[in-house]
Amino acid sequence: MVLDIMVLLLFIASMVFIAVYTRKKANTADDFLLAGKKGVNGWMSAFSYGTTYFSAVIFIGYAGKFGWNFGLSAIWIGVGNAFIGGLLAWMLLAKRTKNMTNRLSAKTMPDFFEKRYNSPFLKKISAILIFVMLIPYAASVYNGLGNLFQAMFGFNETQGLFVIVGLALLTALYLVFGGYFATSLSDFVQGIIMLLGVAVMVIFFMINDKVQGFAGLNELSSNGFGLFPAYGDKGFLSSPLIVLISLILLTSVGVYGLPQTVHKYYAVRDKKAIMQGTVVSTIFAFIVGVSAYFIGSLGHLFYTEVQTIGGTDNIVPQMLNKVIPSGFKGLIAVLVLSASMSTLASVALASSSVLSIDLYKGSINKNASDKAVTLTMRITCIVFVILSVAIAILNKKYQISAIAYLMGLSWGTLSGCFFGPFVLGLYNKKLTKAGAISSVIGGIVLTAVLIVVFGGITAGFDSGFGAILKNGVNNSPIIGVICMAFSIIITIVVSLFTQKPDDKVIENAFDKKIENVIE
């Protein structure tokens, strides 16, 4: 236990050092949000993308719940994350996002929407939506960490809450001090820790008596938890195959419309960095994603009923406590801390930037100085962290929803609103302001309607609003996929029948002759 605590303290000290080291590298709004005009190199961009992608939600919530539900076939979620959410995402989005945001001088996704579609309204509503919907995502990360420390170190619920608050303070420290450069540098360090940690995890699990190498994997396959799920007879929405496909799509394609992952393309340095980032982020996502879901899939070798350990959110923490010996628990805790802190810093930065740049500078005080905007970003980062911690504590106390579903709700809503206007907007010159607005407004309305409908179908429409809401949120993966498809369709269809965009707006967005474009 002493060695484990020492490893944790060393990690905390390294994060504090990064905060102090980078304190003078975020003096302007560009410095704070984009690491200055040069941006960051490919390796740092890739690790920043990967560590933002994977957090305690993946390791604790998703891996535990869906590893239990699907067994070894949950690994396909990690494979999808690597090749669809990593390789394909970088190939389709990185260069075009970097170029178009340079041409438009856009610093955030709402800023991009305003300048790409000439719509201040779209900027405001997307900024508010981003801030609101990233809070439950951050809260789910805090909850996952609380569960981990309670299981692995024997903390009670009160001590687990102190862990949540301490993590929040540490994340806020280096984020407020150094902005995006500090998060990128810490992400690089944390990414290395994650790769080392997942390798240690897989080794210890494979040699454990409950698994016994391939013997345990064969046992899972024999019991119906192999690499390929059956269609099942639980109905279309609850079919293992359909749910698994929706999870792959939500977690892999969903990142195309998330401001915290898209932001990495804004700040990547050049063409060489994009090529590096494409390769490195794919390898990183494959190793971490597949390993996380593989560990989660082993749950049936350790437990027969999850109710005895408090539900699926506790499967991975409890298994880690059994499998990882003292002396290595600190490394595994640091692994999940690394994944979580990088995600928390990214979502806090994305949220604070939309409030500061898009609402404060964009609407409230258009003459605000760069210094005032930077200060506002620092303050709103702290506000976001406080709100996220409050939601995490309330969720932990009242068990509002499982960790995995809080994340699914956040990802599904944002991607369901932004996928069409952002991804298609990088390629299609004919998309209109009305089409983009229809996607955002329609995505919000459709998400709310589907939560009620699916919740009513699952729980019964006479079960009360609370039960309907809870069960509706539990269908967030398939709701998110439906909303992303809706975003693509509504953006295109409405654009076909509404006023064409102004030629000057299109020229500003797509003209290759404008400076700072990566060829």
C-alpha cells in the first residue's frame, strides 16, 4: 500500500510541476485555447486526442457494463474506436478542419458555425448546448474514479467524494495555469502511463487463476460470451447485436461531432503533424480501447451476479482489486487518473471557451480585451469543474443513472445536433444556415422525444415520469445513433429547399488561396 500511495503522490507532483512549468505559456486567448499560433506537434496531438477519447467512463462504466452484457464481443467497440473513431476520423476531418478554421479564424465549434453559416444565432445556441451537455459527461468521469478508489483502496463513500474533489482541484490547477499547452503536455505523459498501465492489466488478468489464459476465454465463448453476439430474441431495441452496433457507432462516429475531440484538429501544427497524429492516435486507440473492453469482458469469470457488488459500474474496480497485487495498484489507479484528467481538462476547456469567446466576447462584451477573455476562460473553467463535481455527488447519492448512460446522453445529444453541420460543412459548399439550424434544434427536440418514447416502451407509459426518464436515458446509445443519422438527413434536405449561402461566405470557408492553409 505504501508503494501504491508513493506512485499516486509522484503522479500528482508531476501534474503540479506541469502546471507551474506552463504558467507563462498561456498569456493570450490563442495561447490558452490553441497553444499559440504554432500549435502542437503530431505526437502530442495524437496523445491528447486519445487520452481525451478514453477516460474512467470507458475503463469503469462502459467496459464494465458492456463487457458484462456482451462478453468478448465488447472488444469490437474498441476496434471500432481505433479504426472509425481514430484512423478514419483523422483522415476525414483533421486537414479540412485545420484549414477551414484557419481561413475563418474560428477558435471554437460555435465560432466555426457562425462564420461557416453566417449565423450568430447558431453560435449562441450551440455554445449553450455544449456547456450544458458536457457537464454530465464530466460528472460521469468523476463517478467512475470514485468507484475505482473505493474498490481498490477500501475507501468509504465519503473518502470517495474527497477523491472526486481532489481530482477536480488538480485538473483545474494545471488547466487554469497553462491552458491547452499544459493539457497537451500532461496528456503526453498520461498517454504513456495509460499504455504501460493497460499492458500490466492485461498480463495480470491473463495469469490470474480465474482466467488462466485462453482457458478462461474458451469458457466465456462456451457460455455464449464469445467474440460474436447472437441477434437474440429480446426484441429489436434490446437485441445484443443491435445494441452492440449502436455502441460502436455512438462511440466511434460520435467523436466526429464532439467539440473536445474536434478541438485537437484546430491546434495541430502542420501536415507532418497530421500524418503523425493519424498513425499514433489509431495505434493508441486500438491498444487502450481493446484492452479496456477485454478486461471488462472477463466479468463473468469472477462473478455470477452483479447485484452483489453494487451493479456493473463496480465490476472493473472490484476485479482490479482482486487481480492487481499491492505495489501495482498505484500504477493502475494512475492509469485511470490519467485517462480521466485528460478528458476532464479537454471538456472543461471546450466548455469554458464557448462561454468566454462565443457568448461573452461574441454577444455580451464585443469589445472585451484579449486579457479579459483569457481571464474569463480561466474563471469559467473553474465554474465548469464545480458544476461537474456537484452533479457527480448528486448522481452518486441518488443513483440518477449509470456512468455509461451519462456519457451516452452527452455524446449522443451533441453529435446528434452537430454531426451534419460540422462534418458535412467541411465538404459541402451548398449547405445552408437553415439546414444547420434545423439539425441543432431538431437534434435537441428529437433527443427529448426519444428519451420519453423509449423510456415509455421500456418501463411502461404509466410507470411515472421518473421511471420513464431513467429508462429513456438508459437507451442513450441507440438514441444517439438515430439523432446522428437525423442530423445528416435534415441538414441536407433543408439545405436543398432553402436560400443558398452567400458566395462570399463560401469563398472565405473554401478558398485555398487564403494564408495558413495546409496543402
